Amino acid sequence: MMANILGAGVYSDIFFVAFKLPNLFRRIFAEGSFSQSFLPSFIRSSIKGSFASLVGLIFCIVLFMWCLLVALNPLWLAKLLAYGFDEETLKLCAPIVAINFWYLLLVFITTFLGALLQYKHSFFASAYSASLLNVCMILALLISKEKTHLEALYYLSYGVLLGGVAQILLHFYPLVKLGLLNLLWKGFLSFKTKNAAKKKYRSKRIKRDLKGFFKQFLPSVLGNSSAQIASFLDTTIASFLASGSVSYLYYANRVFQLPLALFAIAISTALFPSIAIALKNNQQDLILQRLQKAWFFLVGVLLLCSIGGIMLSKEITELLFERGQFSPKDTLITSQVFSLYLLGLLPFGLTKLFSLWLYAKLEQKKAAKISLISLFLGLAASLSLMPLLGVLGLALANSLSGLFLFVLTIKAFGFQLFLGIIKNLKSWLVILFLACVEILLLLAFKSWVTHLYLFYYFQGF
């Protein structure tokens, strides 16, 4: 829908730049950075209501002040996000940045409420909240279909905010039902107690809990967000390239994220509690056994996705985006970017698996260090390849960054342990067989489609 109305040009670039920072935080929070640090601290806390309400309040105040600062003067952030835009484009971009930036506050509230629901093993609201954002954005695009591109940008931006509000509201019913809203309210009221002894005890416990939470939070964010930050930096670099470059990266990355989220992130999220418990009980053999099963499943699935995506990149892009303002030229470039992104699907996905070991051992600082090193190496690759390959160089550098991240994570995990996991000839032969079958089937399918197209073309259909 977005490609149909905005295409891949200056207006789509403006929106993607404006939405990039809020979307970056959405993806970081959605992949567990907040929950992995908040939930352990929340579970250990003896004053859960006070701790949770204070964490929520601190984040909301800080984010509100940031949003207000950007709303009052959005041009500086627009320049920071897209330094390569000319002055006229930056002036168009600034108010769109100001509107979209408020989603930062809304997405934190959604994540915070979702983390509380996870404590009670309630996942429905978190699972479906993302779809509400998409629904609101689609409705905004439908309403603005007959408007100018600039007007459509404003409709779409307010659609993002409406989606954020809808995401928050979706969490309220289960929060009330499970008594968590009452817990937050009581926790907030507890700060008003006049009992000096209780106040001193609560203050001491809160300081300890907050210190533990923030000690884990920042490294967890850095360790989990290498790919997202790299993508964010690529958007800024792409603003120096031809109009549409930011859009090509965005559209291709959206499709690339699908198998990553469906398989790698989903499996690592589900596996994390059992790995943490087994590590606590000193059951290393059990951990390695589970990692081996997950390894071969992910290698098989992600390899098949990569092969299929690369071989059908043009067809996938054409099917999803080529209509309205999205031209065949846009399809060609986006499909090439998508293919280069897919080269990094395996390393990025498999890194998610082995980083569990570090987080279960509470080695968030080591994970953050690895993430930063791979990020700087990826940035160096982006700056080196961009003059030669343009937007394609940025996509290739992103995949190289994933490879750096994977190698460094395996080094931290231990090469001997890693070699023990991947030693299974039967599984490798099965994966190789499936990959060969997929390639042959796709070649046959593409040949059949080509012959069918030529037949109908010459028949005059």
C-alpha cells in the first residue's frame, strides 16, 4: 500500500527517515532488550508494584522530554537522521520527524505493559499489537489516497500515532483482568506513605532494584540491537545517494526481517528460559543438545529461505510492491538490495541462537562489546563499499556486519563447544539434499513461468 501511493522517491524517503528512529526503538524493544533486563529485576524485587511504577515513570518522563524537545525544534534531528538531504527536503522532513517521534513514547509504554503481561504468561496483547499499527497505517493511506504526496505523509504520520495509542489500549483489558494495573497503582501510591520506617526501607530496596535493572539494561540493548543500529546508520548514509535509496533499503529490509522474526527470533525467545534454567543447574550437556537441535533447524530453514529469496527476489518484490508509484526500475533495485540482505540471513539468525548463552550467563557486557565491534566493522564496510556500489554496497556491508557478529559470538561461546554442536554428518547431508531439491524446483518453476508468459504473449493475450 505504501509503495503504491508513495513509490520509491523523495516523499517515501522523507517518511522512512522520520519513522526510522521510532521504528528502531520498536524493533529493539520487540526483540526482548527491555524484557530481558526488566523481568529478572521485577521477579527478584520484593516491592514489585513500586519498582515497576518507578521504572515506567522514569522512562516516560525522559522520553516525554525528548519528544517535546524534538517537537519544538525538529530540524536538528532531521539533519542528524538525513544529513545528505538538501535544505528544501529537510524543511519538508522536519515536521514529519516531529510527529513520528512521539511514537517513541507510545512504543515504550506498549513494551512496558507487554513485559508485565509476560510475567503472568499472557502473550496475546503483545503478539497482536504490532498488527494494530499496520492497520492504522493502512487506513491512513487509504484515506489519503486521493491527496498529494505531502498530505499523505501527514496522514500516515498521524496514523502511526493512532496505531501507538491502539497498541496501548489493547493491553489494558488483560492488565486489569490479571490485577497488574492495580499493582502499578498501589506501587505508585506507596511513594506517598508517611511512615518514615517504611519509606526508608522502600527507598533502600528501590535503589538496589533500579541499580540492578539499569546495570543489565544498557548492555542488553547494545547486545541485541547491532542489526537495527546498522540499518539505522545505513539510512543516514543512504540520504547522500540518489533519491529513492532510503526507500529501497526500507522495502528490502522489511521483507528480510520476516524470516528472521518468524524463525530465529521466535526460537531464541522460546529457548532462552530453558537455557537459563539448565545453566543454573549446571546441565551443560542438556544445553548443548538443545542448541544442536536448534542449530540444524535454523540452518536448514534460513538456508532454504535465503536460496528461495535470492532466486525469486525480483518476483517477490514485484508481487509485493510494483504498483502505483512503484516502477519496474524500483523493483529491480529493491530486489538486488533484498538479495544482498539475504546473504546475511544465516549469520544474523544463528547469532541470535548463540547469544542466548551469553545472556543466560549474565554476560550482557560481553555481548554489548561484540555488538559494538561488529557495528564499527560494518560501518567501515558501508563507507568503503558505498562509493563503489551505491545502495547495493550498504546492503552488502550489512550482511558482512552479520558475519562479523556471528564469528565474534562463536569466539565468545567457544570454538570447541561450537565444533561439538555442528558435528552431525547426517543432518548436513539432509540440509544439502533439501537445498539442491529447492534449487532444481525453483529453476524448473521459473522456466515454466517464462515459457507460459512467452506463449500467452505471442498468442496476443
